[in-house]
Amino acid sequence: MKARNFSIVLALFLVGTALFAGAKKESGGGSAPTLIRVGTEGAMPPYNYVTERGEAAGYDMAVVKAIIELLPEYQVEFIPTAWDGIFVALEGGEFDLLASYLGWRKEREEKYYLSTVPYLWSGYSVVFKDGRNDIRSLKDLEGKKVASGLGTASTTLLEEYIKQTGANIEIIYTDGNIANALTEIETDRVDATINSTITTQLTANTLGYKIDSVPLTEEGWSVISIHLLFPKTEKGKTLRDQFDAALKQLLDNGKLRELSREYLYGKDYTTREALEAGV
């Protein structure tokens, strides 16, 4: 009799435990978030850089973190990677996306999924050693050497400009790290480089180099859109679509503008209109 009663009690306990576990799962105790691995160069401050603790930081990272807050099914890991290996790593499945100040390019759009919502708008400047007065536009680079990162959007634009105009400009290809390009300028091995004014000035200050720059106003150079980049796979498209929806929400609620002003010296660069207005 006692054994029978014990069996009944045990059965009721197990049923109750199962019901409690089911209720707990339905109330948010489900599976752990999926890890999203984000590749970044970590050499383009204030957009992306590596802290003294070896952690990726900057505007690019802040935007992704804000997106993840809207997508609780994911958690994120940032992985700094040298420019010359970052796309290979994405294609090899080491990353789920890239957040590394990547400008729109036709070749990139054909090979990868780009976020259809840009998270930043920017423009290029020609950068040279302080004290020079012979460089004020692309035309002034005639007969000069220009350091330019292999595979970057600015390099592609420069290559196309040379091809279209027949300009005598010698491109000295670098690994994409702006610090190396500025060292080439400082040591007079090249005359100039083309990059973001903010990044080059911050890096030059860190290195102790004195530089000057002129914004490029030529078509295709003055305004560029910056995108997140995903592999051209079914998973990559799904993730791109989810990130696009979150980016649109961040634009609409003003969070993206807030991050831009926090990281980019009080300026809003989240729309083309804001960039051109200089607000």
C-alpha cells in the first residue's frame, strides 16, 4: 500500500516538474542566442579600431551592438582581422558579416549581400604632407605617387579614374592600413593618399605626423554610402534582411543619429542629406 502511494506521489511530482519546465521555457527560458561573428579591420578610427585590451571598438561596432539589441536571438563577437584577409575569411565561413567602413562598390554588390540600408554616409579627401600647396583636386595628382590600399573602394575609384582619363598617376599599393600610407607620405616615398579625413587626421595625430587634406568634390568621390556586408548564401541573405529591418528602426527612432554624433565628433552622417548639410 505504501509503495503504491509512493508511486502515485512520484508520478504527480514528475508531471508537475514537466509542466513547470514547459511554463519556464514559454516564459523566456529557451535556447541560448545564436553567436554572430563580425569581422572588422580595426584600423580605421573612429569607425573601427582595437583598444589597448585588444577589443574591437568604434562606430561600426556600436551600430552592430545596437542592432543586436533589437535581435535578442543573437549574440555578437567582434574579430579584428588584417584587411588583406578579411574578405577571404568571410567567404571561408569564419565570419557571418563584416562591419568595417565598407563603401558601396558594384563589384562588392555582385559578390556579396550588402545591407540595403546604409548605416553611414561619407566622402573622400586627398591627404598629403602639411605645407604643400600643389594638391587641391584629383587633377593635381598628375605625375605623382599615391598610396592606396589594395582592394579598397577608393583604390577602385582611382584605378577607374586613371583608366578613363589617362592620368599619369602611379598607385603604390598598401595593405589598407592608413598608418602605413601616412608613413609613406611622411618619408616622402609617396605624395598623397585618398581616405576619410577624420580617420587620417586621428591616425596622423597619434603618429605625430603633420598632414593637410582637401575634400574631393568630383562625382563619385564626394558622397559614398557605407554598408554592412554579408556572404552571398541563404544564411547571409536572411541575416542581411534582419539587420536591414533593425537598421531602418534605428534610423527612424534616432538611435543611429545619436551614435554618429557620439563617435564622429558631434556630426550626423547617417543620411546623405545630413552629410551634405554638415549637421
